[in-house]
Amino acid sequence: MYHELRKSDLRYKIQSKHRSDRTIQAVETICEFGNMKSDIKAAPNVLESLRNSSHGRVPYNRKHVLSEEELPPVNQLSSVNKKAIDRVCDQSPDIHAYRSKTRGRVPLRSPKETEEIIETTSYLDQSFETNLNKSLAVIESLESLNDSMSLLEIEQKNKKAGVDYIEREKKKQDEFFKRSAQLSQESYEQWSERSRAKIQQQVKELRDRKSQKDNSIESEYRKQQEFFQKKFEEDQANIKRVEVEEEAENQRQLSSSWNNISNYELSTLEIVTVAQKCVPDPKVDPEIEALLSMIDKQSKAMSALKLAVGQLYKEGKLNPLTSTKFEQECGAVYGHVINAVKQLNTAIKRVNEEQAAKMLAQEEAKKKEEEERGKQAQAAAAQQPPPEAVVAQQPLASQQPLPPPVATQQQPSAGPVQSKVSTDSIISGNIISSTAFSEYQKIDKQLKELELGIQKFVVDKNTDCAKMRSALKLITVTPINSISASSNDHMANKVKELVHILDGKETTRGQKRINPGINNLTLNYCFNVAASKFVDQACEQVAFSDNLVPAFSIAAVSTGIWQKHKLFGDLFLGHLYKRCPYILPAYWNKKSGETNEDYLRRVGYSNDGDKLEETDKYLLKMEGCVKLYAAIIQGPPTFSNTPHPHGVSNGWLWLSRMLNLEPMPDITATALEAFLKVAGSAMLRVYKSQFLKLLEFLYTHYLPKIEAVTLESNLGPITRLRLYLEKIQKTGSVPEPEGRVPQSICS
């Protein structure tokens, strides 16, 4: 039993060795050391049995390690091992002695044989165990030796690899040092060459830079010389120019002072002449006589000052400072004369009032005498018929105030006219001058004829005709509505656009092409619409603006159209006269049988809903019309190559006509203030002292008339006019209006 276990253990060992490719070596080792006695010779037989196994040969002679697929199955190997071990046992001499050589039944043995067999078996078991242990020890020693040989082999291989690596690295290092030395030599030579070239380049750059710097310094020096030379020449030229300008300014100041002194003298002489004519008998009142004497002395002093200035001017001793002093003295003398004239007017007024009161008392005394005589005549009437009496009523011989001069198109005369009241100021119940009325009739007739000619076109309800009217009105009104003072180019473009339309040329509006010059009917319609629209702008945009800018911009555009088309100017004046009769000027009276509303509409009132507009709004509209008219007459021509169609002389004419009419409440003061604020500065530039005299007459004579007809509850317009005139009297100049267009905007 123990022997079988040992055999099984040996089989297990052999199987495990088989898988590690040491099976044959293990069997040979067992066979070598497995003789149970010294005479066992079973090793070759065991190896041969293993090699020639009937279950298949093991490819032991291969040089490579067998894979799992190439090994025989485990059961086959176990059978081979079992048979090999059995064969070893069978070939052992000790065992062979006890093995029956016969086949079949085992013969019976004697007890002694059996005991010997048992002893032999025990000995074999002990020998087998001993040999097996030795075999296992040898196997373990071989495994350890194999491992040590493998490690030694690996160590020798690693040592050889290390030596080879050191030799290779040393060889590489030697090659590296050799190559480095070679490269260092080449690099040093290249570096030396590059350094030499770089130094040469730097030297060249430094030389070039120094040369450029020298050239720059020389050029800068020349420029500075030229600059200082030019500056010196400019300074010399400026000095000469300043000297010339100073000389010209001195001459201008001398000329201005001389002209002012001459004007002062001329005005003084005119005042003296007028005063002497107005007061034929100075002895009527001592105060008047003293004032006339003082005015005469001041006039002589003025003449003496002018003579002294003229003498100094001839001798070349007159300078601006001296001339200014003489001018101030002459101004002071003229101021004394003006004050004396004011006192003289007051004295004349007082004397006239005294004479009027005296004459009124005489008239009342005469009336009482006539009444007494009438009573006496009635008492004696019963006795005899009285003679037919004619009572002549003597008019009051009070002296009238001096009216303003009646101006013409030329420059007005210096002195006021005589105290004769014009008989043409009342025509058919209307207050207007005859010349103004004739002009109004001519303009109004032209406007009515044109409106009558286009009446059929205006009222035609045909669809095509209505579309044509709408298109013509659109292209005409749109540019007028967009007029502004943003720039002169903007206003010039509006002028050219409207002139293009009124020339009858084709115009594009959006995608439509409109030709206003198809016939005279459509063209006259455009003229009438344009003229009426400009008047609408005066009543709306100009009237309700806080400044005068819209008035001047609209005036510049309308003047340009007027220059190119006289028909437009006539129609514009016609519509302006209808909206604002004070442009003539004229005060229309109420006709017989005319209602109050019809009369108010005729003088310019408009409907405000179901009723007429308020008076304040009406006055604003009239003020806007006057401002636009004044802006037109005072401005320069829009086209510089064409004369002004309605220039500043018409402003003098309007102001003269206005002062020759009896004033009306509110509207007279409103119109005068609006006109002077817009056109006053331009008229002063043209008419100079004559215009100031006209304003003096307005302040001293005409303003009291306005105050006399003005209600105390509505003193706003007259107060504004008075303050404005007083400012002019104090400064001797008229303020320049804001927004005025100073020059032509179209070439």
C-alpha cells in the first residue's frame, strides 16, 4: 500500500515536470538514482519506454518549449508514467526475483517464502523511499542550479551588454569631442568673420548717421535762417501795414469826425431855419425870444468850431484825438440846440394854447353879443321887419403841429414841410394817400384779373383737373413750408427750386413728373398759390415766432423769386394788401350797409371757429405781415447780379405815408414798432441823419397823437413803441436785428 502511494506521488512529480519541459530529464534522473540496489540497470529501459510509448511519442528533441496544444493529454502521460514505473520495478533484480515468470494463476508459496517476500518488500519500500527522497532532492537541486545558471547567464549577458554600452558611449563621446573641436574651430572662424563684418557695418552706420546729422543740422540751420528772415520780413510788412492802417484809420476818423461836425452844423442850421419860419414874430413871448437867441448863439458856436477844425486840418495839425474832442463839443452844442428846440416847441404849444383860450373867450363874448342883439331884434320885430342877417362863423386860428414830410422815391429832404394838412389823406371815406391808393388799385386789379382767369380751373370738379391742381399746389407749397435759416445754401436751393417751378419747367416729385408750364392757366395758378402761401407764412410762422429769424429767411427767398418774376411780386403785394391794409398804409372805413363782421374781415380779421378771432391774435398777424414786408425792403438782393425789386426807398415811403395819416388805436403803434425793429438799422445806414430827424419827429409830434387816441386799458403797444424810440434817442443808433441776412445768397 505504501509502495503504491509512493508510486502515485512519483507520477505526480513527473507530470508536473513534464509541463516545465523537464520530463525526460526527471525520468533520466530517477532512473540514474532510482536503483534500489547497486545492480539495478533500468535507466535506459525507462527512457526508451517513455520515448516509444504506445500512446504516442513526446517531441522531446525540439529546441523550443512545447505549447499546451503540442503536449499529450494528461491521462496519456499518466499511463505512460505508470507503465514506465512498473517496467522499472519489473526490471529490478530484487523485484524480478519475486515476480512470477508465468502467466496466469500465482502459485502457492510457503510461509518462509512469504516472510522473505514481506521482508524484501519492506526493504524495497525503504530503498524506494530513500531513492525517491534523493531523487526529489536532486530535482530540487537541479531546479536551484538551473535558476542559478539562468541568473548567472543573465548577469553575464547584462555585464557583457554593459561593457558593450560603455564602449559604444565612449566611442560616441570621442566622436562628439572630435566633431565639437572641428565645429568650434569653424564657428570661431565664422564668428570672427561675422563680428568683423558687423563692426564694419556699425562703423559705416555711425559714419552715415553722423553725416545725416550734420546734414540735418545744416538744413535746420538754413531753415531757421530762412524762417527768421521771413519772420523779419513779415514783421516789417506788418509794421508797414499797421502804419498804413493806422494812417488810414486816422484819416477815416478825421473824415468821420469832419462829416459828423458838418452834419451837426447842417442840422443846427436847418433847425434854426425851421424855427425862424415857424415863429415869424419872436417877440410874442419872452421865453420864445430867449430860446431863439440861444439857438442862434449855439449855431454860431457850431460854425466857429467847424471853422477851427477846418483850419487845423489844412495846417496838418489835426489828429484823431483833437478831432474827437471837437466832435464831442459839436455834439454837446447840438444837444443844447435840440433841448432848446424841445423847450421852444413847449413854449409854442403853451402860447398857442393861451391864444386859443383867448380866442375862445373872444368867441364866447361875440356869441353873447350876438345873442343880445338877437333879443333886441326880436323886440323890435313887431314894429318893422328886420333886415336879413348873415352870421359868419370865424374858424379857430390855432396853429397846427408840423406834419412829417411826404417822401418820394429819392432821398428825402432834410427839413419838414410847412404846416399845411394834405387834403388827399381821405379818399372815399378811407384814410389813405392818393398815390398809395392808385398803387393799390393797380395791384388789386392785376390780382383780380389773374384770379378771374384761373377761376374755371380752380372750381372745376373734374377728377383729372382736381389731381392736377393738387399736384401743382404740392410742388409749390412744399418748398415754401420747408424754408429755414439753417444755412445760406439751404435758402438758395429753395429759391432755385421755386424759380424753376415758376419758369414752367418740368419738376419731379416722388415718382411723378409734373409740368406746371403746360399752359398759362396752370402756370398762373402756381404763381397765385406761391404768392398767397408766402403771405400765409407771414401771418403764421413770422407772427407767432419769438424772434425775427423766420422773417429774414422767408424774405430772402421771396425777394429772389421777385427778382426773377415781377408777376410774383405784384401778386404777393396784392395778397399782402388784402390781408394787412396797413402795408399801404390805409385805414379802411366801414361802408354803408356793411355789417361789423364783414368790415372786420375786410380789414384782415379771420374766423376762429364759429366766431372772429380775438384782437390780440389779429394784432400779432398784422405785426407778422409788417415784419415780412420790412424784411424784404431792407435786405440785399438775393441774386447779386440783379437789382432789388422793392428796396429800402419803399421803407421811407411807407414811413412817410404812415406819419402823414391820423393814427388809429393799437394798430398804428404795433405797425410802427414792428417796422422800425426790422428795417430801422438798414434805413439809418442809407439815410443817416435824415432818418434820425424823422424818428425825432415821430417821437415828439406823432407819438402824442397816438397816445391821444389810445385807451388807457390798452397801453401795451404805445408803451413798447415809446420805450424803443427813447432807446434810439439816447444811443443815436438803431439796434441791428437778430437773424438778418447780410449779403446775397445766389450768384
